[in-house]
Amino acid sequence: MAEFLEALKAPQARRILEKLAVEEMTLGSLKNSTKFSESSIQLHLQPLIKAKLVSKSKDGLLKLNWVKFNQNADWFRSFSDSE
């Protein structure tokens, strides 16, 4: 959970996840879509990859890991379910 929260602390990282939630993207298409510099994307991708929220295929395609994302989101939802 700590890695999940750490990975999402930067607004740029959250924006990257928003884009990857819609479609898998290459670094170049993510750069064009977000208008972030390549170095900024690389910087904010590292915690997302470390937290296993994003994976990168051999051909360079970046993909949101929905299973890992939902595991963490379910933890937050458990609080609203207990009311």
C-alpha cells in the first residue's frame, strides 16, 4: 500500500495513470498526449512501475495493471462499505 500511495503522490503520475486507464501507450504517444517531457514521464513512471501499477512490454507498450490498481482501490472502498 505504501508503494501505491508513494507512486500516486505526484499529479504527473496520476495523469499518466489516467491516460493508461483509457489505452495502452508507448512512451512517445504518452509524451504527445500529456505534453510532459520525456524525462518527466520517465521520472514519474519509475514509481508506478515499482508499485506494479504500470508494466512495460518488450515492444515498449505501457499498460495499466488493473489487478494491482483494483486491489488497492478495494482497500479504500472497504471504508465506505463499513458505514
